[in-house]
Amino acid sequence: MNIIKVQDYKEMSQSAANIVIRKVKENSKIKLGLATGGTPKGTYDALIEDHMQNNTSYENVTSFNLDEYIGLDSNDPNSYHYYMDQSLFAHININKEQTYLPNGTADNLDKECTRFDKMIETLGGIDLQILGIGQNGHIGFNEPGTSFSSGTHVVALEESTRQANARYFDSIDEVPTHAITMGIATIMKSKEILLLISGEEKAETLKKLIHGEITEEFPASILKKHNNVTIIADQKALSGVL
Ligand code: F6R
């Protein structure tokens, strides 16, 4: 894993955006894997700013998101569909029909998971996957204990994950208990992975990732077996490793 060390969240975001912009310019039909949450928000802001200033085009780009809550439809302000619209899609010239997120309100969730994996495969796989990481080492919503061979599947969210995400909801009771997530195997099939880590609350996590063993108890540890992973981490996140 290649590590790019940066000063702070702002620099992490700009540096991630620069990589995405370069890749989009190199391959206008790139398939991007996208994450939600606090970590990639600044990256999306930087992509929007660049789009406004330099007209970088996303017309032919396809995107797949890592996950979606079960039970929230795309108009729910807490759904990841909504987050992606507000944080990126509405502000760049991406074709909305080429943006794919798991449908958390599908009647048959297992079928939805299979459909999502097939869709990624049929469209040629993900070229560049952007990832954040949970304090417990989750990637996507693959919580500790998830099989490394998992495809897209339904997960019960850990209490700690629900609590971490409760900041976006009126109360913890409103945080969904389940989600659909790309599996670990799905993520590992991406040709290239960009993992963003910022803040002191992730310092232990990053330390474990770098120095710990590869184990299903710490899902992100599998990334050490991928041949093209770049971590962009800021000083605070790196404070445990330096
Ligand atoms: C989001 C996702 C999650 C987050 C992780 C970190 O799509 O898949 O794995 O990346 O929970 O969340 P933040 O960035 O809010 O700390």
C-alpha cells in the first residue's frame, strides 16, 4: 500500500480530487466507485469546484456507490442516494442514468444484491474505488467478521456504526439497523483503490491497518492483498504510526 501523507483534511481532499480528475481526463469512460460519509465530502467539493472552473467532464463517467441504508428511499435526506445527489451529482455533468447505488427499498433485497454485483461486472468493473474507513476497520458497511469472499449483501449495522452515523439523524432511533453493501470481494475486484483517512479518531484504525495482521475481524486489512492501493492520510490520522 502506497501512503500519501498530507497535512490535514483539506489537503487530503484536494489531493484525492486531483487523482480523480487526472484519471477522468485520461479515461473519459472511467467507472468510479464512490463512498459517502464525512470523509469524501471535501473531495466531492473539490471535484465540483474543478468542474465549475475547468469544465472537467463527467458525461461518460459511470459510478457505483458502496452502500445504501435499507428502508430509506432516494428522496430521504438521510439516504445515500440523496447524499450523492446533494454532494456531487447535481453539481457536475454526470448522466444520472449512469450512477448506480444499491436500492435499499427493493422488494427482494437478495435479488437486489445479485443485480448490483452483475451490473458492476457487466459494465466492466470498477476502475477506481474511493473508500473511507470505519473506526472498527469496516469498509463499505462490511463490519468485523464479514467473509473476505463476500459479494454485495445485506448487513446488520454494528451499534458503534449506528452511533457514529447518528450525527446525521434526529435521533439514534432513526438510524436504520440494516444496509446493503458491496462485499469485500466486490471491493477487491476494483482495479485501483484510494483509501482516505483523516482525523485523530481514525489514528488507532490506521495504525491497526498498517501494523496489524490480515484478518476478517478487521475488514480493511484485506487491502494489503490488493496490488494497487493508495492511502491518503492526514497528520492526525497518522499520529499513531509516525
Ligand atoms: C460510506 C462507507 C463507510 C464510511 C465509513 C467512514 O459509504 O462505506 O465505510 O466510509 O463509515 O465514515 P466517515 O467518513 O463518515 O467517517
